[in-house]
Amino acid sequence: MANYTINYKCGHSAQKELYGKLEERYKKIEWLQENCLCPECSAKEKARENEAALARLKMAGLEVTEGSEKQIPWASSIKARYLDAVERIKATDVSEQVMARLQEYARNSEAEWWIDNRRDLADEESILEFARLEIRQANDPDY
């Protein structure tokens, strides 16, 4: 374990404590410098994304309204990415039953649901698999 000065891609530097073998630490430093914003810039970027997601969902009448002060912005950003993926899915050949299920999810206003299911709603393929599985389970109780 040691502290290292990381020069992030945003141009800022910050101390970071790293663990593991020396070679792995150097790889991590290189990756952080090439791919990450400093903690301060990262927090500002996340706040901007959350604000944009909140505004977008409010305009669409699909706000996440049930949850804590921290859960709602997080869930809103998950939901906004989900809606982007659903728009891309609409351009594909997908059944009406699946689209109905996807629209049902979009109306969900519970932050906890969006956070709990964030991995299943991460991309188009995962979303379709999640919806199809729920449809199969609803149609076949023994599934």
C-alpha cells in the first residue's frame, strides 16, 4: 500500500492510495491517468448528468419520485440511460408484448427498483432478456 500522485485526464492531480503488487499499481496509475477524471471533476460530471436526467424525466412525465434524496438522482440517471436504450430497441423487430413490458418499466417511479435492477437494464440486450424472462415467468408459473 502506498500513496501516489495521479495526473488525471482532466489536468488535475490528486493523491490516491493503491494496493497490490507494484506492477499492478503502475498499470492502475496509467489507466487512471488515461481514463479518469479527478475525484472533484468526476463528482461535478456526475451531478451534471443527474441534473440532466432529472430534467429529461420531468419533461417526459416519467420522474423517479419515490426514494431518498440520494437514491432519486442515481435512479434517474439509470432510468434516462434505460430510455435511451429503449429508443434504440424500438428501431428493431421486437414483439408488442415486449414493448408493452418495456413501457411498463418506464412508468415505474420507485428509485429502489431502478437501482436494484440497474445491471439488468444496462444495455439493449440485457433489457430485452430481462423483459422476456419476466414475460415467461408471468405466463408459466412453473418456469
